[in-house]
Amino acid sequence: MKSYEHIEADGFESQPERYKKIEALNQKSFLLTEGSALQVLQSLHSVGASREVLSPKYADMYEPNVVAEAQKISRHILVGNMSPLSNYGPSELTQEGRIEDAKANLNRFFQLNEIDPANVRLLRPERDYSTPLTALNVDEAPLAPDDAGLLRPDTAGDMLYTYNPELFLAARPADCPIVFVTAETPKGEVTALLHLATLGVAHGYIPQSKKILDGLAIDWQTARVQVTPGGHAETYMYENFKQYNPLEKFPDATGLYIDVKEVASDNTKPSYNYAIDLPGEVYEKIVEQWGIDPYQIFLDTTDSTSPTVGYSSNSRAFKGYEVDGDNTRDIVIAGRF
């Protein structure tokens, strides 16, 4: 394994350095040097800033094959809400109208990318992150359609996997990175999806997922990991959080909870202001706790909670950011094309 220097994210000043380091490692990763049979597609509500490697202004800095491979992880722009749940979608529509609108947007996205919706398996995320990580084999698990008609397991679980090369694994993230893994096993190649919410990371979902993948007997040398965007500390902030001090509750999460400060209390319980740096921590924890080489992992370093990018996130929905339309939810999906 190549050496990897951990960057402790204990303040906002360290964040740019954290992501500069990851961006440099990205350029040498499998995805930008050898490509990948597993393609990760992301729907977007609006147009965000392009990554440097995809920008014509900087394209001459990279070898043509690197730019060509980068196209495989470019954003797939599609205006429209992708979720029929929780009142997402245009406010002028009824709830029934929002569901139909989400179905139409999903179908358009699938048609543009030549995906059969019948082959999509959608995450049903867990909400109690204090429980052990649940992994579901979607080749065998009982499935039922959601309100948009996409099949998802009857049982909630933050990890899905399949040995079927015809299937696509999908999730509707908010500010949480989605990790896609492919690797060889004695049963053939496996593809896995891991949903890493902040509390999932804090409760140890990354080492737990390592044990699950070990249980599938994956060949770690063949593992290839792609991570979708999440919220960065500069924009992913909590104020007057009263439940607990996150660093006292999760003392190993100093790279996740940033600049934690106690603020004025109501005389019964202190409040805390802090930021969350989720994708950087996910990247570093995966490299360290899975024991993989940085060559084997690519992270899209876009800040999904920034008001200047095109991702639909909880921050965009609930913090009053200007958006081109109403509260929306994106979809990320990976498969072999």
C-alpha cells in the first residue's frame, strides 16, 4: 500500500488543504487513469461549477486520456425533483401531482441514460444509526415499489449489494455521501452501495462495512471505490444544537465535527454550534479503516451544501438558498453500461 498522510480537520482553515490533497490523489486514482466499468450517474436540479479537469480553461493541463476518463464522472444535468416523498417538488402541484412529476423526471433520467427502471434497486435508508449497519443482498431480499415505482427492499438498511451485473443500485441522498464499491469475490464480481450519513460515520459504519465486505470474501486488491459529494464544513453548519456535545459523544470524530463551540444555554442544557465535514472524513476513514490504497478510491469533492452548486440538499431546501424551482431531491445511481 502507498503511504497516506491523514489531515486532521480540526478547524475551517484546514478544509481547503484537506480537499486539495484529495483532489491531487483523485488525479492519480483508478477512475482517472484506468477508468471503471461501474459508472456512477448523478441527477442535478441545476447547473453547478464544473470540476477543473472538465473545464475547457484547464483541460490542456491534463493528458487527453485523463480528460476522456473524467467525462465518465461528469454531472448529468436534469432539472426536476426525483422524489415523490415528503412534499418534494413544485409547490403549485398537489401531492398527487408531485408524485407524477417525480415519476416523469425519473423516467426521463432513465431514458437519457438507457436504464431500465425494472433493473433499479433503491436504498431504503435506516434512521436509527445507533444500531449495527444492515446490509441487504438485493438479489435475494424481498422488494416492493416505492411511490415512484422503483423497487427497494422491504427491510431498511444503509448498505445494498448485488452480484447481478444487470442491476443498478441507487439512492436519493441529501447531504450524505453515497459510496459505490465493486470488487471480485469467489462468487463473482460484487457491487455495493453504502449510505454514509453523519451519524452513520460517527457510529462506526465504515469499519462495520469493512467486516461485511470481508464476510463477502472480496479481494481487496481489486476493490474500486467511488464516493459522491457531501457537505463541507464551510457550508454544512449547525447552530444551537442542544442534544449533546458531538465531540464528547463521539470522541473519535474530530475530523467530522469541526469547530465545536458551546454557546448560550437556556439554563437547563448547553447549546453547541459546529460544522460537519462529511466527505473528507469519509474519504480518509475509508482509506485508513478499509486499508486500501488511495489509487483505489475517487471522491467527487463538490460541496453539496454550498449555495453556489447545483445539488439538491437539505441545506438547499431548508436554509433559504435561492434555487431554480422548489424543494427537490436528486438521485445517484451506479451500474455497468
